[in-house]
Amino acid sequence: MTTPPDAALHAALDRADAALLARLSATRACPSDLLGRMVRHPAPRIRHLGLTLLAERLDEPGSGPGNAPGPRRGEPGPGGGATEDRGSGQVDRLTRLLPDSPGSSPEESLLLARLHARIAVRRPAHRLPDWRAGRLPVRVRIAWLRAELLGDPAVLRTEPVGELLYRAVRESRAADAHRPDRLVAELVDTGDPVLRIEALRLARDGLHAGLLAPAFVRGRLLHLVDAPDHDVVTGALHALAEPWAAVTPVAQAALTRVVGRVARYAGPAARQSRHRH
């Protein structure tokens, strides 16, 4: 049964009074059934308001952290122990309120893509609407592809390499990903120099945020030392020279490769320096 405080919200929705809904929702919490009606309302302004309120609900304490969640439920954290996502039930309830479509306008679709990206970081195997079927603007397609990557980095195995993918990865952070370790590993395994440079960035990002273990990052860096691309190798060598990478000794065989690469890339630079002087 609708309570008197909620009755005013439902009455405003019945009249499609977006201004009144916005004022009322600023002073009281919208019940879930009202949010569900709003995000599926035929009026674009009401849908936009409903999606905005749903995004705010995701930021509430019971839903977990906003853009920098800790380890996921049942998955090992930086220390190796399993953790529990206390807000998973609330996130599941909010997810069920979302429409099945990618939106009826570019603005709405962009908002939905960002919402799905935030949910994907907390909800394993989160399914997205079929955003590829529509003729969406490039900016919106990038947002959807980013949401897909953050939830399931295995998409990198089939996604065509190109500017759309590059921009989606560049707009991502380690803290945005459901599994930052998988995202970094998949980027490294693409073999693409641009994506491997992004893997280096995300590995450092995840390391300094406490989301990735030093041993994992060092292992990916040692793999990149053998890459055929100068910028990738140089970036990996610079990272391996940082203090955190020296805490655990590197195996002799790997160290020999690293030293060989340093000599190979340092040699031409030294000769150029002597030539200039």
C-alpha cells in the first residue's frame, strides 16, 4: 500500500510533472517501484530523472563504494583472502530496474552506458543491452564498449583493434574494472603496442591503488620486456626500475633478458649523446 509521503511522488509521476518530481525526490527517498516506473516512462525528461536518481542510489552507503570498490565477493583481495560485497543485494535490485534497451536517444544511451559500467564493476557476469545493433554516435559507442570491457575483459579477444577500442581503454581506470588483473592480462595478450602501453598504465594505476599485487604486475612487465615494440619495452623497463619492483629478486634468466634489453636500447641513445657533444 502506498504511504502518504510516497503518494505525492506517485501523483507527480502520474501527471509527468518532472519539476515536481525533482523537488520531491530531493527531500525524500524514491521507493524502488517509483524508480522503476520513472526509468521506463514514455516522457524522456522523466526517464532521465529516473536514471539520475538511480545513479545517486548506487552511491548510497548500502550499495558499496562509488568508483573505487574493494575486492569482489568471493574473490581474492590484495592479501589473498576472500571478501564479501555487502551491497550486492542492493545493486541487484537497482539493476533489475534498468530498461532492456540501450536508450532511445544518444543522451539517454550515454547515461545508461555509464550506469552499466558502474554496475559491471560490482556485479559478476553483468549483461548489457544489445547496444551494437543500433546506430549510435561514436562517443556513445565508446561508452558502451568501455562498460563491456570493464565487466568482461575477454571481449578484447574478439573486438576489432582500432580507434574505438583504443579510446574505450584510454578512458578506463584499474579501479573501474571488475577484475583489473584480468583487464591488464588481456591487454598484454593482445600483442597490440597501443593496448600494451595502456596495460602498463593500468598496471601502475592498479598497483598504486592497492588493487594489483606487485608480483602480478612484475610478471606482466617481464613478459613485455620481450615485446618487439620499442615504446612498450622502454615503458616496462622504466617500471621494473622502480623501487617496488626490486622488493623480490627477479629470476636470473629474466634478469639477463632485462639487462640485455637495457643495453640494446641504451646503446643507440649513448651513441647519439656522444655525437651531439
